[in-house]
Amino acid sequence: MTAPLAEQQDTDVDYTPRNNAIYQLAGTAFDLIEKHGTPPAPMTYTMWYAYASNSPEAVVQEVDEILDTHGKISGEQIEDIFEAHLSNSKFQDESERVSQAIESSLSEVSDLISKTSSENEAMRGQLEEVGSDLSKRPKRRDISAIFEQLVATNTQMSSMTETLASDLAKSREQVRQLTEEFEVIKKQSRTDALTDVANRRAFNERLAYVHDSAAKNSEDFALALLDLDKFKVINDTFGHPMGDEVLAHLARLIVENMEKNDFAARIGGDEFAIIFPNQSSEQAYHSMMAMKRQLERATIHPDLSRDSRHQVTFSCGITQYGKGQSIEDVIAAADNELMRAKRKSRNFIAVQGRRT
């Protein structure tokens, strides 16, 4: 006899897909679309997904401010946020493609559930008909036929349920893969391909977030700008592949010496920036000195080590945020110190307010 429905469910199928962290972000994004009555468009999904994943932070901050002020967010405001923070051309095209694929997958699940519900209604009608026959005290010769009809109906319902469970599991996996792909695309749009640290766009977002936090909460932060000394000479002498190797090595060195909340980015050809939240310029100076000494001792490539004229070094300028300073003021101050370091002797770290 056919097993009861509860016993037929495949125990290997996970019916709580939001236990999966990636799927949970997608689910949260759709919940937010519904909660705030925003249109279920790819642009909207992209914004809410970024909000749910808390990245970029500038999106979270701007959405929260709008909701706190107006209690809701309009399509025009969503478009403005998208253009300001999420409209990288490649990221936009790819995220729209992935978002549309996710919507399509979820639409298929909805259609499947609707179809199964309709079929279950038909099955219930058949069972009610059988029940009516039984209530009429059937003759013994009719009981066998009624029993066979019951078994056939139960078997059909069980088969439909198994199909639904299987298709839901497949759709869940498809959504998981698409959302994972979306995460990769988002990361690529904010990461420098050569060095694997953040790019200029991600730096601008993080600096805006740290600056706003410091202004609101009377916090400190320091900013360091650095670039390689005589990098053009290295490129011209040894070729661009060697230059790329030097840049990648410097990026690794920076990351290895950063604290948990520090943030590094490549913001130009051979120029890097490091944000030191809740730190003074003096603390940032000691961190940069450690990096400077390590780079001086490093053997990046034998060809560079053989000739002291091509020793790889960097110059650095450091500033500390002061109350009332704009983001532009902070960047300009760090850049002025970088220029002072280069004028001084190169392979030097200049700190605003420090004359040595």
C-alpha cells in the first residue's frame, strides 16, 4: 500500500533553504521588496540585495536615511541610489541578467505550486465522490472497485507531491547558484583585478562611510596615500609584467600588515590608499613604517635585487581627520603629505603636523 504523504518526502531534500547564507540574502531581498511595496524589478532587487548584504555600506546608509525620514522609498530614489552606487556598467548588465534569472526561477516555482494546487483540488473531488459512494452502503462487489479507486487516487497524489518536492529542490539549487554568481559579480565590480584589493569605487564608498561615522560619533580615522618610487623606471627597464608583479607584491604586503578594520585599495596606476578607522595618524605611521621596512628587505624578483638602483620602495603621506573636514579636505591633506614625502627624498613617510 502507498506510504502516507509525510513518509514519502525525501529526507535528503532540505526544505529550509534559508539556512543557506547565500539563499537567505536573496530571500531577505525579496522580503524587503514586498515589505516596502517596491516594484519587483532587477534594479530594485539589486538595491535590496546590496542592503541585505550590508555592501556597499553607502547603500545601507542612504536607504536607512530615506526610510527614517519618509517611511518609504520611491522608484525615483531607488534609481538614484542605483546610479550612484551600483551602476558600474559590467556590474549592472550582469546583475540584471542574474536578477532576471532568479525572478524567472521563482516564477516557475510559483507556477508549479499553482498547478499542483489545482491538481490536488481535482484529487479531492475524486475522493469526495468515493466518500459519497461509501455513504450509500455499497454492495460487496462494489467495495473492491471503490478500494482500487482510493489506492489509485492516493498513488497519483503521492506522485504529484514527489514531483513538486523534486522540482522545488532543483529550483532552490538554481536560485542558490544564481545568487552566488551575483555575489561574485558584485565583488568583481569593487575589486582591482591585478592586486585583488579594493578598487577606486570601493575606496570612495568606504571612505564616505568612515567619514560620516567619524563626523557623527566624534571618532578619529587616518588616511594614508602611497605610491611606488621610480615605478616608471621599473616598467621601462624590466617590462610591464615585472611592474605588475611589483604591484601585486606591495598589495599583499599591505594586506598582511593591516588590522581587521583597516581598508586598502588601489586607486591609480601605482597608487594605493589605506583607511585606518578609529586610529590616529601616529598609529597609522607605525603601521606604514612596518610595511616600508618589509618592502625594503623583500626579494620580489632576482633581477631587481641585483641592482640597488632598482630597489622597490614607496613614498607615503598620512593625515588624520579633523572635525569639520570634508572628504575632499582629508584626501587633499594626505595627497599634500605624499608630495612632501617625494620632495623630501622618496622612500619616506610624511605625516601631517610632523616635520621629520
